[in-house]
Amino acid sequence: MHTPNSTQANPLLLNRDRASGTLIAVAALLLTLGSIAHADSPAFSEASYRKHIEVLSSDAFEGRAPGTEGEKKTLAYIEQQFRAAGLKPGIGDSYLQPVPLVEIMPHPDAAMQLTEAGGKSLALRSPDDIAVSTRWPVPLASISNAEVVYAGYGIVAPEYGWDDYAGINVRGKLVLALVNDPGYATQDPNFFTGNAMTYYGRWDYKFAEAVRHGAAGLLVIHETKAAGYPWDVPRNGAATPQFDLRIDDYPSMRLRLEGWITEDAASRVLSAAGLDFVALKKASSTRGFKGKATGLEASMSVRNDVRNATSYNVVGMVPGSSRPNEAFVYTAHWDHLGMKPDAKPGEDAIFNGAQDNATGVSALIELGRAFAETKPAPQRSVLFVAVTAEESGLLGSEYFAAHPPIPVAQMAGGLNMDNLYSVGRTRDITVIGFGKSELEDDLRKAAAGQGRVPAQEPSPEKGFYYRSDHFNLAKAGVPMLYTKAGVDSPTQGADYGKRWLEEYTATKYHKPSDEYSPDWDLSGTMQDLQLYYEVGLGVADSSRWPNWRADSEFRAIRDKSRQ
């Protein structure tokens, strides 16, 4: 078993490659030495972990938005800590991987005017009714007299025999689509994946599908339970700079306008078209549902300030001892939402992002330290990747997956850390996307040593597996594990973690109130760090190639890449 260097570790135990005669001599010597201590796993420092969170989420870092002074401080801190931990640069001779972005800052005056056939009009305004932006890097993006079409869930899923766009033409039009997917609506475990959201339920999929059908724009109808977060999340997101990767052919790859509409506003729009929203939503989850033209026309524009920017991923590594061109990868996003541009005097304007995701970056640094101290080094390399622009659509990890220092086909697996909940010790460890990959077998084995068990996430309908940075590597075929703190607290009750998450989501998620507190109970996080280390070490120090489960949507991609 590998151990980081420690004054308590017996160096004679750290060389596992001795010949059998030497091992016998070592054993005899240990019997002679008697009670020399041996640490079988790293001793993670809660004090160090806390310090990283406190620094990264301090007001001095201004909410860690890409392209700001807060980014410069964040990059400098992570690089300094990677270097101090003993990690080697992961991008040639540098820790920094440039990520070419375009920054689009929408003005807060977006409005939509809808006109009925009889000439009556209905106005919707940002941010109370709609939260609209564009990923076209232009000063003004607009649609004029575009027909409004309701497209159910906006899903085309041949494997489920589902096509919400069948029989309707949305080219050049504005689409309204429900959030999540029909499985969530029906709660039928045999329909899509029941309560567990599929990728088809994600807003980014819906935008991409609308592009494929030639739509001018799409508004996702927001519902707090089905989305997994309150209206404040898209509301705040539309008031902050929008980033995208720089691409040349943006008109054919991006919607002209995209965003969200509140459930109440959508109901008013559909009512103006003579449609009952409740009845229409119910019908949308039945097989064979057909989208509907509303007879309404919409005009809307978004004014923007546009500039090209370069942000950075921070990549450190521990080179493998015998197969350095293969890797296990840990990821965590360093960015958050920055500062509110329209804060009132005396209002807290900084989105500190302590939980989201200073916790994950702090874990990344401490895991890097543990692996750098592990002697001998694992056979495979271990990568530690702090990615940018997660909050803008997983852009840093998208770029990393397309430009990796080690080919994705040579990545044996990975683990993502995003928002490590401070709920204390638990009897379980939550697996987001439960049942997707063989890495769960490694996790189960490690958790058993702590008397814990992996468990399915309490809210699979929220599609968390498709909402963080591991997803871009998963789409490239790399088996990726994504876990959270457990739910079952031995002191607070079996559903304590779920109650904690519900309160956090309602009061702190993507709000300035997400701040560090010395009162956080991090005892469970320390256990989780040990699990993360053991899972990564088990894969990095082997010749195994973990795979996705047979029914995973990523299995065929992995199999093809490994041929």
C-alpha cells in the first residue's frame, strides 16, 4: 500500500518491489523493531483544507470570475499550492493551460414582446419573467416576429422512441420547452430512467437540439423541483458575464437567443394562445405527443458588451513510475460567479463560492500533496486539473478534454469534486450517476474499510451527473466517478444530508451567502478525501482499465477508443 512520506511511516515498508528474500529480512527486522508505526493511508490535514477554502472564498478573490483580478489571484494561489505540494507542471513546463474564451456581458434591459393574431400584445421582462442571453459574440442579438412554438420537452431520443420535434417546423422560430424529461414527470422507472434525469433533461442538451433543428431561440420553462434549483440561479446567471469557447462558425452552432422563462410567465404566454399550461404539460409526457404552434409572434433583443478573453486551467501532475503516458485524473472547477453588477449600497455583492467550489479546489490541492508524497510513485501518472468556466457551461473542462496532456483514450479513469458538502460523518457516500461505471467497485471496496456504503443520490431527477466537469471527459469515454457527502448521519438522522442540501440550495447556492464558516463540520470530508485517494491510487497503481457499465450511454465510446 502506498503512503505519503511521513515521520511515522517505516521506510522499509515503502519499497514493495524487493525480492522475496529481502521481504523476509524486512519482516524479521520489523519483528525486532517491534512497535514502529505504519500509516496505511494519508493523514489529510483538516487545518490545511480549511485554510485553502478560507483563502479562495475570501472577499479578496472577488468571487473568482474568469477574466477578473479574482482570477489572477486564484490562478496564482493554486499554482503556488501545486508547486509547494510537489506536483510537476502538467502542460509541458507550465501549470497553466490557456483556454480561449469570448466574454459576452448582457445588458440588464432584455424584454420580450409577444403579439397575438388579433393584435393584442404581452410583454415579458428580465429578470422577473425571463432570463435571456446569447452566445453570439455580437453587440446586439435579436429575433423579430418569430413564431412561438411549444415543443414539449424539446427531446429527440431514438432509443426511447421519442421525438418532440416530429411534425413541427421550428426553423427561425422561438421554442418553449419544459425542463427535465418525461421520466421525471411520470415517475415511471421504465420510462426513460424514471425519476433519475437523463442527459436529455439538461438545458444545454435542449439548446443544442434546438440548434440542430434550426431554431432562432429557446426558452426553458423553469420549475424549481424539476430543475433542481430556484429561479435565482438563472436570474443571477443572466446578470453576469457569459463565456463561451471561441468558435468561428457560431451562427450554425449556437442559438441566437437562449435562456429561461418562469412557469408563471410561460403559463401567461400559453394562455394568450388559448392553451392550458397544466393540461399541455401533462400531455407532453405521453408517447406520441406532438408540439404545437401557438400563433404568437415574439420579438426580443439582448444588448451585449463583447470581448475576447483568455482564461486558464491549472494542471499539476505526479508522473507515473512505469506507465507515465497513462493517467488517472482528478478535476475540480476553480471559478465562481464573481460580483453582482447591480448591487445596492450596503448589499453583499460578492459570490464567494465557498462550498461551490472552494471545497473542491482545496480537496484537489490536498490530494495532490498526498500523491506527491506517495513513495514509490504510482505506475500511472495522476493529473490534478483545476478547470475554469464551469459556471459558464463547463467550458474549461470541455477545452481540457479536447486538448489533454495525455490522450483521453489513455486515461484509465477519473474523479470529480464539485461542492463537497460540510455535513459531517455519514454512514454512506453519495454517488451521482449511481450505477454508471466500474469505478464504483473501487469506491465500494474503499468505503467498506470505513464502515460505509455507496448510495444513490437523493435527488436523481436533478441530473447532477450532467452538470459538472467530469461530464466532458465522460462524453469522451473516460469512466468518471462523481461523489458527494453521504446523507445518513449517525448523529443527525438518516436523511440529514438531504435536509442540509435542500436548505443550502434554497438559501446559499449561487448566492452571495455561500461563504465559509469555521463552524463547518468537515469530519466527513476528511473521510471522503481518504476514499478519493484510495480509489485513484488503486487504479493508478494497476494495469486495469475500468469501463462503463454495459447499459451506460458512454460504454460504446469507451470501447471504441480502447480498440
